[in-house]
Amino acid sequence: MNAGGRIAALTHPGPPSPSRLIAVATRADPVPVQVPGGIELLTALSRAAEALGVESAQVELLGGILRNVQYSLPQDCRDNTGRALVYSDIRTARGPVNLLSGSVTLGSLEGRPYLHCHAAWIDTAGVVQAGHVWPQTTIGPSPLAAVVHPLPGVSSRNAVDPETGMPVFTPYRSGPAGTTGCRVVLARVLPGEDLLRAASRMCAQADIRRASIRASLGSLVGPIFLEKEPTAPLPGPCAELVSLWGTVDGSRPVEPFHVIVGDATGAVHGGIIDPASSRVAVTVELLVTEESPP
């Protein structure tokens, strides 16, 4: 079976099982920050989290300049390791680039700070691209605008997932949950899960009625865009989720799920997706944050 077939096999077309996510809840408020320029992205974001007293966080990258952008794209796996897919060789964007959007999971790998970042940008030739951005990417001379979602008492750890053979972040309880701020839940959503169903379950477990979805990233099979013709999935093996916005109230999507994704060529796509038909491929690091009812 090729990589596309393995990804398809992971979508579990029937109703997802309650075991298809791993979630940890805490309390905290999002913090707008100016991420200092001139240093590596990992170093800068690790310092921002340390200043907030946490080891793990989800981050929205809102804009700025990146230089020396190191990135990869998802590719079919052509070896016999059983992996769902592989990353391409590391590429270098024609930079400096203008960052359009991005999402980051900040955590650790073997006890050292590490991150998972997907971003979209415009390069010096005016081409819009997206990809899996590696930690050694550097920030331009001026700061990046970002929103940090700190996760007190939560440790996001990167390790190889036995189901897909790919490195993924998984949240764990590492200390007391935060006691002030909004209730928030971070989950690793497993292959084949429906994002709306996952978000609804996360809210129910944390006694959250209404929640916003932000600062989330990973990969989707498809996805299916509701307002594009024809409504055909993007070419495989998967689409890299750069950003995700939505609001849920119980099991209802109060606001549609808007996404920006990059396909296997680095091309950027955006719009409203059908979450039931746009299942998780390898993983999604999904963050829900409590909102007050209107």
C-alpha cells in the first residue's frame, strides 16, 4: 500500500471512537507579544514562554518578516518502514519573506525546547507558499507579531507515533493546572478523527459550553472546502494545516471552520471546510479556549 493508501486507511470512515484524542485542560489567558527579531524562531518563542512561566504553549504568528526560512513539504513514503508519509528534503525559501500566517506548538523533544510550526508566506519573487517550518528558521531584524496561549501545568512532548511512524507532539499533565484565566484544552487529535466532534468532546470533558478554536496545526486528509467548485479533495498525501479558526457551542459550529492549508507542492489554499469530510491525517494539535456566551 502506498502512502496515500495508508493515509486513507487511517481515516476510519465510521464514527470516530472516543479514544481518538489525548487532551489536557488548564486555565490561562492569551498574551499578545512582539517576538524579538534577529534570532532563531525556536529561541525567540522559548524565551517568550519562559517569560510567562510555562514550558509549553500554542502560538499564533500574525505577521512580520522571516529570513533564512527552512521548510519541508509532505511527500509519499516510498520505503518499507510503514510510515504514513515523509517530509521532503529541507528547502530554503527565497527570503527574507513576508509572513502571512502561522501556528506553532511549543514544547520539548528529549527534554530540550522544540517546536512544530506551519506557516504561509510571500517570498521575494512574490510567490505565496506554505510548509512545515523548521526550528532553525530565523526572524528578520524587526519583531514578529504573535499571540501566545500559555499552558500552565501542561507539557507538550515530541516523539515518534507508533501508529503513523511520524514525530508528533502529545500533551501531558506536568504540574498543577492554572487557576486564573479562561479554561483551555489542548489535545492531540489522532488520525481519522472529525475536528468538530473532537472539539465538542474536549469542551464537554472540561465543562466548557462555548469555545473558540485558534493556534492549531497539523495535517488533514483532503480537506473538502464547502464553497469551492468542484468540491474535490486537495492532492495527497495530506494538506498541512497552517491556521484554523472556528467557534463551537456544544456540538454545534457557531462559526464555520475557516482554514489556511498548504498542499504537497507548497501551494496555499483557504476557505471554509466541512470538518466531517476533512479528517485528521497524521495529527492535529487542537486548542479550544472558553468564550462567554453572547
